[in-house]
Amino acid sequence: MPGKIYLKRISRWFLQYFVVPVVSLWMILAVWYSNLPGKILPVIAVIALISILLAISIKIKDRRHAYGFLFCLFITVLIWHLLVSPSNERDWLPQFRQLTTADVSKSGDEVIVHNIRNSVYRTKDDFDLRYYDKTFSIEQIRGVDLLISYWGNKSIAHTFLSFEFADDQHLAISIEIRPESDESYNPLAGLFKQYELFYAVGDERDIIRLRTNYRMEDTYLYQSSASPEQAWALFTDMMNRINHLADKPDFYGTIRQNCTTALVRHVNKILTEKIPFSGRLLFNGFSDKLAYSKGLIRATRPFPELKAACYISGIARELDQDPQFSSKIRTHIQQALK
């Protein structure tokens, strides 16, 4: 009997001091980061919600009734949150207005990629947008590289891929948010359907140089261990996803669908031993070390030595608009590994 009383007290304490605060905080954030238009309505809605929560806690003395009201309120906010749908029709920032699409042949051996980005940058915010179309085939593909780029805390980074084709052709694909004209990235907002998912597809003098030369990020390029056949399977899978998003947009998710977790879903389709979900996928600044431990990047040196050799920001800034930007970066890495 004393054990049951003790367990009941623990359950009551857990419900009152953990579940209720967490559920209340989630509702407040879900309403704040909702689809309400403008800046005033979200404020009014949050104030109204907090007032209701305070009224429930103060006015309703019977805890069972209070928990019942809270549960009904939670279900209402949850349904509202679930009904928020993504769209391709918003006032996007200019560099995110144009979607890439692809024509994949019935045999799957050839892909025509439309709207490959090849912008001319003067600063990270001052640029001329340019796009072109190009055909790629399975006979041309040579492999795929993993890139990881840091802008601050080394535990958080941006990961993306670059596919290598014959004649020194490279196509980079970066999974990002698709911000509207008045938006900037907020990881908390990314938990509440605030950003659509966007696949930025461009040549390396756009996708890489934007980060190394204009955002001044520390970027590393690793050659993956994928065979040409695996690289092509990964490439076509990403192209199919890009086409799907053009028809049916989806939300970016800070945890469930960020640049790394979304990328891992593609990569797992070509692996026999899947990459499990782990903290290193959330703290993705360590994702290169994870890839190294899984044998997904070519390990010719101990990891610290390999990472030092694969640092490309310095050489990318030196090369800048060099027509042989991609090949010279890889030559630089090969020399550093000798």
C-alpha cells in the first residue's frame, strides 16, 4: 500500500511538473510559429492561449477537470498544426524562386536537369542569378563527394553532395530551407513547419564558392567510397525527390528533415548497412567523422590528418572564378594527402 501511494505521488508530480509545462510550451510555440498572417495576429493568439492556460490552472480547482480542459486544448492546437500545409506559391527570396526539375529517361540511364544554378556573386547578398540545363548519363558519372561547411560552432554544420562526371563536370546538390523574402533561418521555427524544403542544384562555382568565398565558411571536401553505379543511383534518387517536391512541396524539419537527416535517407537507399539515427546526425558537425567510421569516405589517413588535407576554403578563395575551380581544388587535396 505505501508503495502504491508513493508511485501515485510520483506520477502526479511527473504530470504536473513535466508533462503539463512541456505540453503548454509546445502549444505556445506551435501557435507562435503557425500560419497566422502578419505580426500582430500571432501575438494576439499567443496572449489568448497563455490567458486560457492561466485560467485553467487558477480557476479550475479539480485537477482532473483541469487536465481534461488542457487535453482538449492540446488536441485543438495539434489538429491546427497538422493541417498547416506546405506550398510552392510564396514570396520567396530571389535565389529560391526557381525550382530545379529533371527529365529522367525511362531506362534511368540519362537525366536532363533543368535550372542548374550558376550565379555571379559580388557579395553573399548581391548577385546575378543565372541558370542552365544540362544532360547527364550513367556512362559519364565517376563518383560523388561529401562536403561539410561550418559557419560557427563546430558541432553544427551544413552537409551537401557534389556529383562528379567525365570531363571535370561537377553538379552540387544542397538540401536547404526555402525562405520567404522576410525570413531567415531559426532552428526553433524549423520544428514548427515554418520553412519549405528546397534542393539547391548548381555547379560548384556557385554552391561551394557561395559558402567559402562569400559567407566565409570553413568547408571540407571528402571523396566518397561510392562506386559509379552507387553514385548514379543516389543521383537519380535525388532527382526523383526534386521532381516530387516540384509537384508536392514538403516542410523542412530541424530534426526530422534537415540537410543531414534528409541526405541520409537518400544515402541509405544505396547502402546494405544503413546509417542509424544518432546524435551525430543532429550535431552534424561530426557527420564527416561518422561517415569516416562507416567507411563512406575514402580513408587514406587517420581522420584528423584527412580532415586537415580536405580543407578547401583557402584554395577556393584563391581560385575564385577560375574556370578549373573544381579540378584544382581536388588537385590541392591530392597534394596535401601525399
